[in-house]
Amino acid sequence: QQLLKEWEQTQEALKQQISIRHSFKIGISQSVATSIMPALFNIFIPDLSQLDLEISVFNSEKVFDLVKNHEIHFGIIEKPMMSAQTETFSLCKDELVIAGDSERDLFFIRENDSGVGYYTQLYLKEQNKFPKHIVKINSNDVIVAHLKAGLGTSLISKRFVNSELPYQVLGEKYQRKFLGVSFLNEEDYFIKDLIQKIKNFSNIEKSLF
């Protein structure tokens, strides 16, 4: 009888623990996934016992649409997008550079609707000599691997550049901002508090540039 009572108490405690957990769905773009997100994740660690945290990678337009429709709670995008249903705020700065072997007449690009797509088109239009070969790859990690192998060049975030990879700075025109986006009428106060913590993080990150 005593064991049964203890088991019931344990089950009730588990139910209560589960009931106070908050779903928190985040959508991020590829550039953010491996550069910004690991630093941002530290914000969530103290609250993991109360969170059902889910992080998914999409392009910026998809992330924005998911937040706008309240299918996810928070997103990080690479280009300015706004709606009546969302709040968009500056998260941190980013700089795009030309990286890779400039002797190769081969240029790797992301898909057209990616966050870096606009800047890639701008860069190619500005060049006197158009690359002989253009290859489209829908993954930053794959592009960087090809650059490290000395196969060509690409316009990528400076955050992906290391000592293995030669690069060329392009100036202010190719500096951009990563933007946070949240659902404007979020009713869950726990989620609202998390998003405020993200905004506080953005203020710290901005001070580093």
C-alpha cells in the first residue's frame, strides 16, 4: 500500500513537472545555425528544465512566415522583413566577404531566396568579369568545404573564415544585420521573458563590433 502511494505521488509530481513546461520553437537561417546560435543557446540553459526547445533550420523567408503565422515562437533572419503580426529587432552585425581561391574561375552561390542571395547578385553585377562557371549549392557548410578544398570562390559571412581560407573584404555595402523576429501578440509570459533575454543578448553582441 505504501509503495502504491509513493508511486502515485511520483506520477503526480511528474505530471505537474510536464504541465509547466513551455514549448519554445525557434527557426534560424543557415548562416545563423553555426555562427550565432551556439552563443545564443547559453541564454536557454538555465530554463531547460521548463522548456521543450526545438530548433529548425530554414531560409529567412520561411522562418519569417512561420513566426508570422505563430507556428514558431522566435526566428533569426538575414534580411529585413516586417508585418503587422511580428516584431523585428536588430540582433547582431555580420560582414560578407569573398573567400576562396580567386585563381579559379568558379563561383559558388546559395539559392536565390537565401539571405545572402541579394548580396551575391549585387556583387556579380559589380564585377567587370563574370565567372565562367557558377554552381548553386543550398548549404553554407558544403560551400565552405568546397572553398577550403581550393575549388573556387563564394560570397560568405566572415564568421566562416579561418586561417585556412583566404578572403577579400568588400566594404560597408556588404555589411548587414542578423535580425530577431517574434510574434507580436505572444501571450505566454515565459516565452516573452525569453525573447527579452535574447534582446539583452543582442545589446551585448552589438557592443563587440
